Amino acid sequence: MRILMTLLLFVGLVTFSQAQLTLNEEDGLYYNADGVLYSGTYVEYYPSGNKRVEMKVVEGKKQGVSTYYFDNQSKQEIRSYDQNQMDGLWETWNEKGTKIAVASYKQGIKDGAWKIYDENGVLRYDMFYANGKKSGVWKIYDEKGKLTEKKEF
């Protein structure tokens, strides 16, 4: 009987820990079920029970690192936020785990290096933005990684 009670308690805790918090998004802000701006770590799950997204929210705004996952639990994206605006790196992977993009933002504006890779991880585009505008030398590579074109901005 003691083992049965322990098992039931354990199953209940696991089920409760997988219960998904529901947030409502309105005009880019996150509210809890009572209509109050949410603060805390928000985790969303696939129907399979696997984690889909984990993000930090402060007073209804995304803050810090948000991580998105494929259903197989490999990383899909990592985005950095400050006051609900992308700020810092945005990295993207394909379902095989190959990095396919790295981009940089500052206060919601494209700013810094951007690199785009193909599905095999070969660099195809090497770009740079300064305050939202194309800047510097942009490079384009073929499927073997050979430089094929340069553009000056």
C-alpha cells in the first residue's frame, strides 16, 4: 500500500510538472489567465510532452535568452531579448543539429554579423549590418564554400 501511495504521488507530481501554463499574448505582451502581466519562466510543450520553447518573461516582456526546440529535442533557435526586442545573437539550427544561421541584433535592429549556412553547414552568405543598414563587404559562397561574389555596401 505504501508503494502504491508513493507511486500515485510521483505520477501526480510528474503530471503537475508537465501541466502547461497558458499565457495570452496581446500587442506583444504576455498576460496570465487573470489578465496580469506575466513574470517568470514560461515553458511550452509539444503534444508529445517534449519541450517546444522556454523563455523568460519580465512584466509581460521577453527578457534574456529564449530557446526553441524541435520535437526531437534538438535546438531549433536561440534568441536574445531585452525589453521584448531582439538584442544580441539569434542562432538557428536544422533538425539534424546543423547550424544554419547566426544573426545579430541591437535593440530590435539588425546590427552586426549575419552568416547563413546551407543544410550541410557550408557558409553561403557572410553579411554585415550597421544600425539596420547593409554595411561593409557582403560575401556569397557556392555549395562547396568557394567565394563566388562580393558586394560593397
